[in-house]
Amino acid sequence: MARSKNKIGEASVKEAHRKGKVIPLTSATKGGKKQTANKVEVNPEASMPVIPWRRAKAKSSTGEPFWPSGGNQTLFLLAFAGLMVLLFYPPFFRGLFFPVEQRWTLLFAAVLFFLTYLWKLSRREVSFLNRPLDFAAAALVVVYILAAVKPASRSLAVAEVAKLLLYFLTFWLTSRLGGQRRTLYLLHALYLATVGVALAALLSATGIVYIKDGFVGGRFFSTLQYPNALASYVGAGSIIGFYLWAQSGSRQRYLYAAANYLLLMVFLGTGSRGAYLVFPVVVFLYWLLAPKGYRLNTLAHLVTSSAAALAGNARFIPLAVAKAYGPAWSWFALGLLVAFAGQLIIHGAGWSLRTPRARLAAGVAVLVFLVGAGVFSARHQLAVTPVGGDRQPAGVLTRILPPQIMTRLQDINLETKSSRERLIWTGDALKMVRERPVLGFGGGGWEAAYRQYQSYFYNSTQVHNDYAQVAVETGMAGITVLGIIWLLFLLATLGNYRFYRGTERLQTLAIGMAALNLGLHAAIDFDLALGAVSMMLWACFGLARGIEGQRLGPEPALAAAVFKNKQVAYVTGAALATLVIVLFSVSYLAGVASARQAAAALQRNNLRATASYLEEAGRYDPFTASYNSDLAGIYLKEGKTKEALAQALAASKKDPYNLAVLNRLAEAYWQDGAIEQALATMERARQVAPWVGATWENLGQAYTAAGINYLQAGQQDKARRMFQQAAALPAAVKEKEDSLGEFKDLHQPGGVTLSPAIHLRAAIGQYFLGQEREAAVNLNAAAGDPQIKAEVQLWQAILAYHQGDAGRANQLLAQVEKANADLAKQYDQFKNLPVLAE
């Protein structure tokens, strides 16, 4: 009974200790009476008194061991080590943006899932989903699968399902294999990945390693090959780094100080205006919500790390651009010295600031310094130039930051071309959501169908707003589920934050802020399209869920007798699920391998081998339309018109918005003699991409070719309709251009415009309609394009012959023969065709 009371007493002390209550310390009884000592206040921020400038090595106040109790430890070790690898390597493979790398990673994640579930079964834990966040995460995968039933592009929809499966498995693995101490290791894996990416940025900028598009225009791109995503990624890594620095011992802090300096330096060097807005807000929240015992030293570390990053960036980028690599690295070394010096000062201050009064004075001094520096910088940031009265940057930041970064800092507003375009693209995405509000266009729906809904011509396979893109892909169902995931994650993070104290509270705060940094920036860019960035976000979701699970209690285990009867069923279910994912990934990869062999055979001009490999690729991967479309092209070259048409139709069913697929289908129809269907297909192409100039030009070519074909067949009424359509093209294009309105200045090259090709097609139509004067004007307008000059001269020669000017006709024909002999052979054929009256 006495032992029971002691246990209850221990539990009460632990609970009070966790809540930061005052515990009276009692001495031994003396003279039959209990002696009560002075009350001692237990620090609410940690399990031992806190000296904020120097912390002991972190320990879990829950006393949680690294190795989970029970179960097969070998399975756990394999799964946990594999998970650390899974979290580390993705950013080094082009950010995991491309499907091949994604499928290999999904294969790896599926194997880890099987190992992890076997380990759970060894503990008689059979549940797969048991918390609200689990079900919400799984629901998003289900929504993407449902949206893939009738997608805008079957191959893109299936690719997105694969990505969501990967993200869900990342979430599930981190939530099951994590825990307070194990989470520390997983956070290190994420952190070291960001540090490696940041280091790769510097190595690429200075030519030590070659990374395609690793350093472009004086901005860091690194292995992610996109600066804005890099900024979001290393920003999240920095927040994790601030936590790792705070929880480490004094010696290890020098390593974290160096790494955090590197991350902040690369963050600044990305020149990401959106990240410059989001990251400071998130870091401020991190500092504001940090436990009291960590705020002062965290502020000091932020100040010294930022100063080091500014020092390193002062000249590194301009020198790297100038290929002065040695001096560039000397500036990096200068920043590193600043980081080490700052850490040395922080470490030394820990010995002198041990009293509350000293810490208060230091905090006030730091705040005064920061306010003074901010006022000084603001007063000197702008200076009046003598010419024109324009205010130009001449302040402190201008002297410190490289011009590439300073220019982008000054350019943060909603009036820039980039900002305007992103708002417009989001508006175009909302048009698509209204078109398919429930399940959207399927994964990749924006990339597949956005041209039909764009307000002007632009090229962007991403909305630059990940949430709008999810809404396009999965409709209101998908965006609602995603919103629930974020809500449940924030609630789990809040619960963890309120429950824990000290280092554990700081850990859950860092996870939450890292995810928030990624999530907020994703609203103004397409960071989450990169698998590595999304995996980091879903890993944060999983880590928060794992800590929540530990807080709420372990998963229930089946009784031994019950488990024995059901064990085979659970193992079989897990094996089958893993097998499906493995086959799903392997079949795609096999299709890619066959397609590469087809490309190699085509380079050797071996059409039969090319067709054979493409057929094989289509069997392995029945979702990708390009295999069918390319195979149709090979069949057309071989003269197999029927087979080509069948393949082209199959491709158009899989990818009905794809211009290349529609053009190939029109070609197959044409060669099969189905001219009406070919024209209908070209008009469909213009419908799905009304702002693409090539669709109008191709349609004009189809009109004139069909008109000549009908004329040769004696079908003059059909020919006249075709030539009238061609002659009307300039007016239709002009009307389309005039409808641009406020978007006229954003309309990009390649969009609808009154091009020389349009003038040529209109001139051909006008010639056959007897409109010689109009035809001559349009031919003269088209003659300036060297790419079609020979064809223009051919029709000028035909027009001259028809007008009785044989000398000019022969002169022009000679020029055509010199440029293109095959084209000149059509002269006799076309000049003798009848001209139709209106």
C-alpha cells in the first residue's frame, strides 16, 4: 500500500512539474513532525532550471526512450533508417519535380510502409488510420483518385495520384515512426537536406559543381531549379535550424550557427519577393511564441545569423556573376566569421547574464539597438537625386545587399507584371473551378486545359497558387479536404504546444512554423509542385500527428488470441497494398524505358523498331497519350493510315485538350481522306487554345488546303466555303486581338496576332475568290517573313500569271526554285485551277 502511495505521489509531482506548478519540498520528519522547506518554483519552461544562454543537452521530460518498447527492433531500425533517407534525398533529384524520380521514390516509400506495418503488427497494432488527421490525409488521396475518372488528361491525373500517394505515405511513416526523441532525428534529416541544397547553390554559383539552372541571373536556383521554391524550402529549414540550435549544447551550437548562416545567405540570394514577405512574419511568430526561457537567446541568434547572411551576401553574388570565385568565397568566409563571432558573444553572455535583472537589461539593449538600426535605415534608405526629382535607393541596405536582391526588394508591390499575372492566373483558375465545381479537371487539370480559359496568351503549366491549382484539379471536394487537413494540423500543433513545455514546446512550435512558412508561400507560388517541398510539408504534418498521438496515448493493441487469428489477413492486406503501388510504379517506369529505346531507334531511322518500342511502352503504361500519338506518327510514315487513325483517336481520348495530340489526329484524318473530320479537329484545337496563334495559323492552312482539294475534286461549293473561311481570318484575328482590353500589355509572343502566316492564308483564299487586289495586299504583308517567303513568292507568281504578267511570274518562280525546288513544282498545278466568283 505504501508503494502505491509513492507511485501516486510521483505521478502528482510529474504532472505538477509538467504544468509548472510550485511544489513544496519536504525534509525528513523530525520529532514526529514533517518539516517543510522553503517553496521552490519549478521552471515552467523545462525540466531543470534554465540559463537561457547556455542549455544542457536536451532530454525528453517524458523520459521517452529512443527505441519503442516491444515489437521487432530490426524491422523498426530498417524502417526508421529508410525514412531518414526518404526525407533527405528528394531535393537533390531536381526537387522531385519530374514523374520518373517521383515513381522511384514512391517505390521506396511503399517498401518502407510494408516494413513499418510489419513492425506495428509485431506489436499487435493493426490500425492503419485512427486519428482525424489520418482520415483527412487519406481522403485527399481518394478525392484525387475520383477526379482521375474523367480528367482533362489521363496521364497527368494518374501522375498526381502517384504524387499524393507519396505524400500520404510520407505523412503516415513520420507519424508512426516519430516521437519526441525520434522526431529530433527526423528533423535533422529534413534540416541537413536543406543545408545540402543551400551548399549546392554556392557550389553551383562558383563553378565547383555543375547543376543545370543552378545559378541564373544572379539568383540561386540550386538543385530545385526554381528560386522561389528554394527560398520557401530553405526558409522552412532555417526555422527548424533555429530550434536545433536552441536545444543543442554549447559546442554544437557553433555548427548550427554556421549552417543557419548558410541557409539565410542562400535565402536572401534567391531574390524571392514572396518569400521576403512571408518568412519574416513566420520567424516573428516563432520568436513570439517561443517559451520564455528561449526568447532572448533566440532573438540574439536571429540577429547574429542575419548579420552574417548580410555580410556574406554583400559581394558574393556580384563576384560570382563576374566569375571571380576566389574573392566570392572570401566574402562567404567573412560571413562565417561573423556567425562564429556572434555565437561566441552569445556563449560568453551566458556567464554574465544569469540574473533576471541582467537578462532584462540585455533584452532592452537589444531592442533599443534594433529599433535604432531600423530608424537609421529608414531615414537613409531613400535619397533625392539631382535629375528629375526621382527618389533612388542610397541607404544602408543598398550598400550591403547586391543590386539583384535590392532591386527585387524595392519591387515588392501588386503593380509589377509578375504580381498582376499571378492574380490573373488565379482568376483564370476560378473560371475552371466554376466549369467543374465538384471534382474538377483531375490531377494536372490546369496544365492540360488552362489555355481554353486563359485571359490572354501566356505559358504556365502551374497556377502559381497551389490552393487554386488543387481547386482546379479536384474541385470543391479537394480544396475542402485540404482545408480540413490544415485545420486539423493546426489544432494538433496547438494541442501539442499547450501540453508540452520547454524543449518539447519549442520543437512542436518549430514544426508548426516550418509548415506554415511552406503553406503561406504556396498561396503565391507553385512550390508544392516540387515533390521535395511537398514531402517536407507532409512530413511536418506527420511529425505533429506523431507528437499528438504520443500525447493522447499509444495505439490500442489486439489481444494475443484475437491477433493470432487475424494476423495472416493483416499481413496479406498490407502485402497486397504494397504490391499494387509497386506494380503501379514499375509499369510506368518500364513504359518510360521503352519510350527511350523508341527515341534511340528513331534517331537511327529504324521506324519498325521505333513502332515496336512504342507499342511496348503503351502496354506498360496505358495512361500516357503521347505513346499513342507518337505511334500514330510512325504509322503515318509507314503508310498505315487506318492503324495511325486508331492510335490518334486513342490518344485524343486520353488527352482531349492536348494541341499536339489534336494536330496528329487531324493529320491522320486528312491522310485517311476524312477532310471534314480533319477540319473539325483543327477547329476543336482552336477552341481549346483560342489565344495560341499557331492554332489560327494551322486552321488557316487547313482551310486553304481543303479548298484546293475540293476544287481539284470539282466540289466548287465546298471549296468556296473553305476559301471564304480563310479570307475572313484577318478580321477574326483582329477582333480577337481587340478583345484583349486591359491584358493587351501582358499578351506574350506566340499569342494570337495578325501574323504573316495569317496574311498568306487569307491571300490564297482571296485569290481563289477572285479578290486579286486584296490578295496582292496580303501577299505583300506576308513577304517579310523569311520562313514563308518562298511560299509567298509562289502565290505572287500565280497571281501575276493570272493577271497576264508572265515575265514577273517567271522571275518570281525562279526565286522559288532557288529556295525550294519541291515547292516550285506546285506552280503548274495551282495556276491552272479555276478561280471562283463570289
